[in-house]
Amino acid sequence: MVAPGGKQLDGAGLAAFFRAAGASRPGLQMRISDLVLIQESAAGATVSYREFQSLPGAENTERWSTVVYEKTASGTLLWRHLHETWVAPAAA
């Protein structure tokens, strides 16, 4: 995973992040929009989307994300890579 600020996390680092962050932000709401299928094949797919996060008492955040999925022999999808980038503020 490449986080919005550019930090790279490998599989172990990402697992540790999720373990530490689990349920640490009560009230967090997330929604996605603007889904775009970039590529698909029998082996998987690449998808981009816009993600909105809101937390009571905190600033809302938006990011563009691109995720690469791999399809297993059983048909499940494995999350192979995620790259997130902050959405630039709108010009005034």
C-alpha cells in the first residue's frame, strides 16, 4: 500500500496498521464514488475510486485510490496493491 502522504507499507506493515487502528476512530464514516474499472481479466482487475472519510469533530478527508485485485482459483479476490492520493482542494 502507498498511503496518501507517500508512505509505503508492505504486507506485514499494513496488517500491523489495521490491527492498531481497529475501532480506534468511533463514528468514522467512509463512502466511495466515481468507480472506474481500469482493467479486468480472468486474473483480476484494477479499479480506481474516490473515497470520502468523515469523523465527528474532525476535518473530512478525500482521496483518490487505485486498487489491484488478483482473482484466486476459487474465485475470491485478493487485494494486491492500493495506492491512495489526497484529493487536491478545489481552486477558488
